[in-house]
Amino acid sequence: QHALNSGIRRYHVAPVLCQRAKVAMSHFEPNEYVNYEKLEKNINIVRKRLDRPLTLSEKIVYGHLDDPAKQEIERGKTYLRLRPDRVAMQDATAQMAMLQFISSGLPKVAVPSTIHCDHLIEAQSGGEKDLRRAKDINQEVYNFLATAGAKYGVGFWKPGSGIIHQIILEHYSYPGVMLIGTDSHTPNGGGLGGICIGVGGADAVDVMAGIPWELKCPKVIGVKLTGKLSGWTSPKDVILKVAGILTVKGGTGAIIEYHGPGVDSISCTGMATICNMGAEIGATTSIFPYNARMKKYLSKTGRADIAALADEFQQHLVPDSGCQYDQVIEINLSELKPHINGPFTPDLAHPVSDIGAVAEKEGWPVDIRVGLIGSCTNSSYEDMGRSAAVAKQALAHGLKCKSKFTITPGSEQIRATIERDGYAKILRDVGGMVLANACGPCIGQWDRKDIKKGEKNTIVTSYNRNFTGRNDANPETHAFVTSPEIVTALSIAGTLKFNPETDYLTGADGKKFKLEAPDADELPKLDFDPGQDTYQYPPKDGSGQHVDVSPTSQRLQLLEPFDKWDGKDLEDMLILIKVKGKCTTDHISAAGPWLKFRGHLDNISNNLLIGAINIENGKANSVRNALTQEFGPVPDTARYYKKMGVKWAVIGDENYGEGSSREHAALEPRHLGGRVIITKSFARIHETNLKKQGLLPLTFADPADYNKIHPVDKLSIVGLKDFAPGKPLKCIIKHPNGSQETIMLNHTFNESQIEWFQAGSALNRMKELQQKSS
């Protein structure tokens, strides 16, 4: 122990260390080992260079540097070249990621990788029926993913296995791991002390190809937790409070690192909930320090050997004393009240005690039509137990939910265990419907029948995101995000005007009663019930496997390389749309019914920017065709410009591309002839995705210049022959009356990213390098 603490490799402990190093990262990959020794070695090199205490985030990020001795390190400025430990992909994004990997020509993935089938199952009639229907409808896609996984060495979690992030927490995340996932809520794994980052498919391809992965050196925002959670206050309230403080872009370019004495009052899955929803504030990821709650969860999920190893290396899995954060927020958990955020944005925070009055004042519907619990954010055993504790009290007084009520288990293991332990029955008895182990309504996979589109209504969820139309494609649905137990209580009451901390319900006997704060076990007393075996191991040799992509398929389409830069400035571009206000990836590339086309770039491009509001007329999916002067849908107009050989640009507002990691929001404009996206600011993942596909994401040097560009103008980007890191580009605006003005545009490209642009895409550049190498 002394040798470990001092960092000295003494001869007599070397055999012990060697033995302990042989701990598998996962039961599913017995020959891939946790490598804390390499992490320690890199941390020591960087610590000596920087000569200062390190935050936990820095330890794990810098501990995965490709070249810790020479890598330039400056928070918020330099780009780091990293070697992540593993990759995880959900089925909607895995299609394009695997199509790009196939296009790379490589025979096998270089790091442990998995595919998780959770996005394509629509909530309709209940778990079993919905799963059978999904398997039938999506057979072609599931077959493609299963065979591609087998051929290229990727583990395959079949439909019904559960939500990617819950499965990662149960089987793959561990303290000190660096995992990248093709979903924005990958940071969920920070609940187990890992640096887990959401990325686009092209980034995943880099890692699977064995190429160092680039990430702008993140700043670190510290959230110091004091006090202790109690009563109706839950881990979800921590991130709902933080979202209200930082807003949807306050965490951009930073890792949120939780620390302080209050951490130990939060369960491991509660920490995962907090990290998961950090995506809603734009954070690169979020993380908690290794502690006894994580050790308990690791042991309960069959990974006591990892916990024992983490104990030995704990000094590297917690922040150094005296480390400095770029910003510090302090929250006293003892004073924190239950929160509910929304509608239409996840950072509009309200105490539950205030929401009824606020809703009445704002004209939001107070009657709750549907309450929905579960999702990747809140579907743990503890979450289900606390909800069941609330429901059980209502049933004891003869009450059921006044609102419709749905339950989404996070994984097959959670589903099987809550069935065994009686929670599922209680939730059904109170009026709930248990859905499939999948994302379902959280991502718009919801065949909702209780309202018509355009009908103003309110729903409450334990999900993470509540953008306009996200859950049910109805722009008039007011969605509020809160904890599962608050969702359950509000669904029983049927109204936003109910505060379970102070208000009374009337039982079937006419007597009034008050719900008591829920209490439930953090983990099951018995072992988890694993349920059905839903994992497909990749064969040792997949070279004989065949991957089918029919040329006539409407679901899958092999990729053609994008065109290279022609060496010239981009002159006289038309403006496809000038976007007004919030423009998330849901606005740029809608989900819901469009998910079925995630593997077919041309078909899914028919949803390009159909949700964005055109500043010219205040309408969605209605833009002026500058060549015909007729108004029409955005995708049709883009296709017309492409047919006529005309390049085009998009003008956006603040935090453009907020939300999901879906790289289709970058692939689609590139496919339809777009070249430049100019905004006041970008969300991190979307900006990187645009660069990967050979587009130019640029920002106004002066945000007020957004007002100088009009939808009828033409734009020229000047200076591309001298394109260099840190060097602004000029934009010449040509107005219809013949006048011109010049504005300056900033960018965050580094040298390798400029090469992506010049090659046409990061994938094209990868192929060029492979050809040179061979």
C-alpha cells in the first residue's frame, strides 16, 4: 500500500501488481483488462510537467493521453489526442457509425466496442407486444447490426436488452475508464467514476480504427455538495438545480466534477442520474469521485474484483487536495427542495411547490394527461422502488393514478428484478403500463393516442429532455422533467397544483391523507435477476461473416465519399435558412418516425431542418427558394440547390445543435450541398460532427453581425487558401441591392481538422493516410 501511495514500483510488490492488473474490464471481454498502471504512469508524467494538484477529471483525461510527455495541455484551448478504453453505440447511431467503419476498409475494431438496440422500439401496447412488433418492423436493421458486429468484432445487445446507458453502468463503466458513446447521455457512466463522453459516429470510428481521438482540453467546473439528501428530494433535483444555474449552454467545453462531503449521501445510480442529465447543460461530461457507494454497486453487479483494484489505486480516482476549478458552484443538499423543470427546455427550473402557481400564471395546462417514469436517466432499482413506495400508499387508500402512467425499465436486469421483488405489480396496480426495456417516449418513440396533434396538454416525465415536440411530435405538449417519485405523486393527483410535501389527497373512504416521503432500497437485498440472455458475443474470427446491404433498401444505404475541397474560396453561396431562436439537433434532424431512416442518408435527409423556425416568415419548414422565389420545404429547397450546382449556408443563433449527439444533423446538410454553418455559438458535439463531415462551422466574431445577414443575401467565405488554426476568416455579404459589407468569422479548427475539411471529411482523410501508409 505504501508503495502504491508513493508511486514507487518496489520489486517485492511487482508480482502482486501484475496479478491485480489482470482484472477484466467486463465479464463479456475476459481478455481485455483494466489498466490502472498505465493510468498511473501517465498521471505521474503530467503531474510532474504541470507541477500542480490535479482535478479528478484531469487525472482520467490526461491519464489517457496518447503522448503525455509532449502533449500541449491548456484547459479550454489546446486539443488533446486521447486513447479511450472502449466504444458504445446505440442502434440508431450505430447504423451510420458501422457504415462509416465499413467504408474505412478496416478488418476489425481496435478497442472493445458494443452495439445496443434500444432506440427503435415504439411504445404502443406494452412491453412484450411492442418488442415483438419492433423486431418485425426493424428486422433488416437488426440483422445488419448483428452481422456487422460479428464481422468486425463488436458485441451486440439484442432488442429488449435495455437502454445503452443502464447496460453500460451495469457491465462496462468503472472508476477511471474513458468510454465514448454515440449518444449524448453517455456521461451517465460518470456515476461510476468514469470519463464517459457522447460523440458522433465518426468520432467512434476513429477510436474503433485505433486512431488517437481528439478532444478540446476541457475546463473543469466544480460542484461542491454539502449536507445530505432526505425526504422527497432526490439526486435528480441536484442536476435540475444545476441546470437552472448554468442553463443549457453553461457547461459547454467543460467537465462537471462533483465533490464535497454531500457526495456520500447519493447512491451510485443517483450519481449516474446527475451525470446523465449533465448533457442538458452542454457539458463535455460529468463525474463523481470513487467512493463506497460505487464499490457497493460494483460488487452487487458482479464486479467486486474491479472494486478491489480501484481501492488499491484510489488516490488516482479522486481529486487532489487543493486542485483548482475554473468555476465552483456549491449546493447544500439539506436545503435542496424537489424541482420540476420546463416546459420546452430542461433548464427552466421551478421548485415543485411553485409550479402550480407558475403554470396558471403562464397559461400552461395544469391537468396532467400522462406521467412517464424510467428512461436512461431514472430507471434504476432505487428509482423504481421509490416510485412503488409512493404508489403503494395511494393503493392503501383506494386510489389509482388520475393521469395515464407508464413505466420504462432501464434494462432487462432491472425489469426482471422489479418483477421478482413486486415493484412492477404495485406500479401496474396503481394504473401503470410497463413498457419495453428501451428509450420509448423519451426519444419520441411513442404512438400516443390520447390527444390529437395540436392539442394543448401537459405531461410530466423522469426523462432528461423536453424540447418542443420531442416526446410525441406535438408542439403543444408541455413536457416537464422531474424525479420518478414526483412524477408518480403528480400522476396520482392528476395536477401540477399538487405538492406532495404539504398537500393532502382524498382516499376512497373520503378521508384526507398525506403521502409520506418515499424510502426504498438502493440495491436489491438479493442479487439482481439477470432476466433473459440477450447478448451476442462476436466470434474470434469474423472474416467469414457477410454483411447485407441491399441496393434497393429504404432503411440502409452504403456511403459514398463526400467531394474534396476544390482549393477555392466559397463564393456566392445562397442562404438556405436563417434560423430564429433555439435550434437543437431535434430541429435539424427530427427523431420519432424518422428513426427508421438512420441508416439511409438520402431518405433521412428529407427531414433536414424541418423543425427550425425561419426568421423570414416565422414558420417551420418553409423557406424561400432564391432561384424561383417560391416558398417550400427546407429539404426540397436544399435538393433543388444541389441539383443546380449551387452551394448554400445556414445562419443560426445561440448554442446551435444543442441536444443529441446525432451526426445526421451534420451528414444531412453535407449530403444536400451545404458548405457552411454560421452561428453565434455551437454545442460541442454538433460542432465536432460538422467538422468531421467536411463542413465549416463558423461563429460571428461580433454576435451582433447575425443581424447583418438576411435570407436573401449571398455569402462568400474568403481566405480558405490560408486557412490556419486561430486565424479568422472573412465573410463578404452581398445584398440584393448590390451593396456589400464584410464581417469576420471565428473558428476552432486545429491543423488535423483543417485537413478533414480539405479532404472532404475525416473519413476521407483517414483513407488517404491509410493509402500513404500502405
